[in-house]
Amino acid sequence: MRIARRLLFALAALCVMAPAAAGEDRLHGMTVSCFRWGPGEWDGPNMPGTLDRLAELGVNTVALHPYGRIGGDGSVRHSPTVQDPSVAVPAEQMAERDMTLMVKPHIAYWGSPFSWRGEIVFDNEADWQRFFDDYTDFIVHQARLAERAGAAWFAVGTELDKTLHREEWLEIIDAVRAVYGGRLTYAANWDAVERVPWWDRLDAVGVQFYFPISESASPTDAELRAGFDARLDAMLALAERVDRPLMLTELGYPPHPTAAARPWDDSGPDTQPGFLLARRCLAVGLAAIDEADDDRLLGVYLWKWFPTPRVVRSEFALQYPEAEAVIAGAWAGADAPGDPAGR
């Protein structure tokens, strides 16, 4: 089995795409998440209204994140027949609204021994091989779905920090190239992006942009902007070194007083000062991205939105009036029109 795969990978390696062209419109992206696994939500009755609302806010591209569940022995399980329509149906709805699609699969770690996907690592070679065999099956299946759906972008992985040294990643990239004709990235966690050794095999550097931007308890907008600019400049320098454009595969701030210092940490209590700080960080970040005079910067996908009729005030959810106004102000040139509570 592995010999046959290697032959396939060797052929696919000849088809590596060139870097994305300069001068493209910036990606104003939103990740549409789910409360369960996606099926019944992304292809459910609330999705058309969700996409309409996002279009009103200036969103021009949407990311979906199908799940595979990991076990402690490295096994990765997924349900292909259940997940197929959850990508295909919303992809058609996005096309009707002139939105593009990115498919960015995630590994579900809850219920496993791993505290999060960045801690996935194994003590023995048998578990490593089981993981990469199963993960390849999962990610290639998702790539086929992305190809059939006409997705513009596909992420070969998300935040798998402790696996990056393994040579199997080259095989995975080639296997995905064999079934998917769009552009590829990898969503590296902010503190692991410099350790990805195969950016040159992809079409963009992808970073989960949860960098700390200020350690101050009461940062000014100028301090937030300086911190964001410094982090963005560092990522653009990396993109230049590896000769690939840069994509911010996630950007978000939890509604906590530590949002600027620990943007990745959603464990604290929601507070009104926290909501205000999160919105200020978001506004600063969106301005910095759109004002960046660098063709290597493709754009950003915000984290996150739910296709639900009720208002969601949890974690990084952005569907509440004040956050919507920030997004619309940056991307639609106006305060959020229409339904301020989301759909």
C-alpha cells in the first residue's frame, strides 16, 4: 500500500502549482463554524441567510472546517457519506453570491488524550504510521470534496505542530495535489509557523494569527496597531524568504481582558471591558491588513461565525451588533446594515 502511494506521490509532485499571482483582491474571509460536526448545519436551512448576512458585511470568501476525530493510538475516524453534502451544498450557495470557498479540515481532539491538536504526538512508530495512514485517507477524501465543490483553497492541515518534522507531510501534499486542482496552504499555529519546513511545496504560508500584540492591561489603539504591524511584518518577511504569499487562516480575539496579550486563550470570563478590547483589537487588525502595501498579503479569515438563528456570545463568535459594525466598517464601508443580531 505504501509503495503504491509513493509512486502516486512522485507523479503528483510534478504538478506543484506556482505561487499566487500578485494584485489579487484581498480575501475578506469568515470561518463558518458549527456546534457539532457541520452536517445539518452547513447544509441546513440557516446557511443561506448566514451567507446573505456575511455578504452584507463585506465578506467575499468563507472557510469551512470538516472534522476527523483522533484516538490516542493515532487512528483518525471520519464519516464520508455524512460529510459530503455539508461541503457541496454551501459551496453552491456561496457561488451564487460570488463568494469563494476554502476547505480547512480540523482534527477533533476532544475525548482523546490530547489537550489540543497542537499536542498530537506519539511515542512509537506504529502509532505514527497509523496516524499518517488514517490522516492521509481523511485529508485526501476532503480534498476530493473540495475539488468537486470548486473550492479555491484547501488546507492540508491545521495546527498539527508536533508532527511537522515528519517526512510524511511531503507525501500528503503530493497526494492532495493528485486529486485537487486549487491552491494549497497549511494553517500553522502562530508559534510554529517558522518551523514548517515545506512551505515551498504549497501555494501560500498560512498562519493562525493569534500573536500577542500588547502586554499592557490598558493598551491604546496606537499600541495595539504597533504590535499587530510588528507581527504582520515578521510574517511577510517569512513569506518573502520562502517565496510564497501570506494568508491569515484565522484571526480572532476572545472577549476577555487579556485579549491583546493572549488572543488564543478563550478560557477566561466574558466581560464588557473584554468585549470592548476584543473589538478594538479586531478593528486595528482589519485596518492593518487592508492598509498593508504588500502584494504578498492575500488576506484573512476571521474566526468565527455560526449558522444559527440565535445570538451567540461565546468564545470568538462575532455575530453580535458591535462586532458586526467593526467588520462592516472595514469591509463594507459602513455600519452593519440590516439584521444586527445575525441569523
